[in-house]
Amino acid sequence: MKNNRLQFLLKLLVDNEINKQELEELAELLSETNDEQAIDTQFKNTWNNVDTPTELDSGVYQQIIAHPRFSSANDTTKSISVKQNRLKAWYYYAAAILLICCGIGLSIYLAKFNNGSVEDVSVSNYAQKSVTTSGNQTHVTLKLSNGKELILDEANFGKIVTEDQVSIIKNKDGQLVYDLSKVVDNGELAYNTISTPVGSNYQVVLSDGTKVWLNAKSSLKFPAVFKGAQRQVELSGEAYFEVAHNKKQPFVLSAKQMSVQVLGTHFNVSAYEDDQAVKASLLEGAIKASYQNSSLLLKPGQQASLTNKAAVLTQLNFDADEVMDWKNGYFIFRNEPIDEIMNKISRWYHIDVAYEGQVTKEAFGGKYVKTSSLAELLSSLELTGTVKFKIEGRRVTVMQ
């Protein structure tokens, strides 16, 4: 996950689209990584997709080219013409390198965000502090019952916090685990909410042993300890569940207007606000999907779909590879319209999508690795000859 996030942040850096919080996150990721070869590979992958000239202050330029790491990198790309005030994004590449070497690049960038006055940022403090996220969320966060939000993707391994007598632990695999060993039931529920930003997935093990994988731009609200007759959670976005069996306490998921009840099973639910339908897809076991007074009892390989327009539950068959592509590191499109494809892409690459002219009704298909660059993915879609794309920073315009 960190390599994907690193490449994503580097792309924002070279596109001059990175904000202050994202820059601090990039500095922290680079400081934690000891594998120089892996870092260089990420730089090269990002650099290969840079094609936008960018203005550079001459004083900043002199600081960058004076550093030996920049000189070494420059030797490998002599075919590129570099001018003092027109570096074709070399400034951003060099500044990123300096984040590893001595922190000069970070200071240069923070000067840009503070009207010329350089802010001293402690990387270690940044990894440990709590945050209040905005609509432009950049981290996986955990919101506690008291409203406090914690950064999860940058937290150290071990116990992070105690909530309702539950020890919340980040294990060595990066998963969030709820430990019930010291819980005494007082009858009250303390709700937590875990949220993922664009371009990141995350896994949590709930207090009952249920495993949940959250897709990008998703959130799950759940009690720190399940009490009462049901285990109730709320989902926005998409997640895959492996529910721990407990016949006496059914697991109930709410996703927009659909309710899904299970005893112990494996299933995926997609319920993004900008999608036209809520879909519950069953891989193992059995689930009951409900909407108002209607319900469907599903078997493995079946899907319950609730569209915004029809407001009726429909039973369908589904392709498991296609439904689980996001968890397995792919985009798999099978006869999908371009607007649905762009919705999925936007959640991973942090882009705003616009349409110019009449949108093609052509159905698209293909399988793409999510670690590919945005430019590579869009270029592949253009090979159909029915659609073209224009990339301007974070804005992607779809044209016929």
C-alpha cells in the first residue's frame, strides 16, 4: 500500500498539484523508506510521465542543482534540456530527492505554502499527531466516539489507543485489530469510524473477529464492542467482509438504503454516493439483502442490486474477479460505460472528471494493474478509438 501511496504523492508533486499536508506525508514516507533502489524506481516511474513545463525561481534552482544527488540524477537523463527558469518539472523531481537527503526540498516547498516564510516541520511529530480531515482527505483515519481523529497509515505498530476498554492495535501487517481481552460490558456502545482517502485501501479486524477490507474513498462506522442482539455497522463506499460466525448475534450492514444480514460469510458491498446502485455480492455462505418490505436470500455467486431510479431489489449473477478487482490490485472493466469507469478511476487517482461534447455510449472492457500511471490507463482506453482524454493537473476531460 505504501508504494502505491508514494507513487501517487510523487505524481502530485511533479504535477505541481500537491498541497501542504500531502507534502508532509510524502516527506514522512520517504524518511521511513531505507530501500534506495525502490525509491529510485518510484521516481523513474513518475518522471517518465512528466511532460508539463513549470516555472522555477532561480534561487531555488541554485539550491537544488548544488546537491550531489541531483547531479547524479541529472547525469542519467542528459537527453533532457534543462534551463534555469524552465526546468520541465525537474524542480519537483529534484526537490523530492532532497526530501530524502537533507530536507532542503521540504523547506523549499513549505516556503511556497507559507508566503515565503519557511515552517519547521518535525516528521516524527507529524506521524504521531491527531488530525481533523476535510473533504480532501489524504490519510486513512480512525474517528473515535469522542470525535478525535487519528492517522492510521502513519501510526507505529502496537497499541494506538484504548476505546471503551478495547485496546486498538496496529499489527505488523498494518491491520487495525480490536482486542477484547480486558473488556467489561457496561451496556453502552462507543462507535468508531474508519475512513480511507483516494488512492488507498485498508484492513481492519473488528472486535468479533470479522475482517473488513475497505476500498478507496470509503468509510465504515462500527461499535468498538458489539453488544445486544445484533452486530450493526454502516458503510459508505465499498468494502469486502469476512464475517465471524455467531448465530446468536447476526451481523447487519447498512449501506445507503440497503440492509444486509448475515451469520457468517464472505461478501462485498459497493455503495458509493455517486454510483447509480448499491450492490451486495455473495462469495461464500448466505446473506439476506433487504429494502423496505422486500428482501432477497442470496446464494454464492448471486448479487442483490438496488438502483437509485427503480428503488427495487434485483437478483443478478456476477463475476467474482470483476467484483473483487479492487481488493486484488486491479481495475477490471467488462462492458461498462465510460462514466462508470471514470468514477472508479477517480477514486484511485484523485482526479476530477469533466465531459466535453456527447458522451460515447460505447461499452469498454479490459484489465489494468492499479499501480499503473493514470496516463498509461487512459492511453489504453484511447486505443479503442471511441474516446479521448485531456489531462490538466487533477482535471481529466473525457472527449469523443
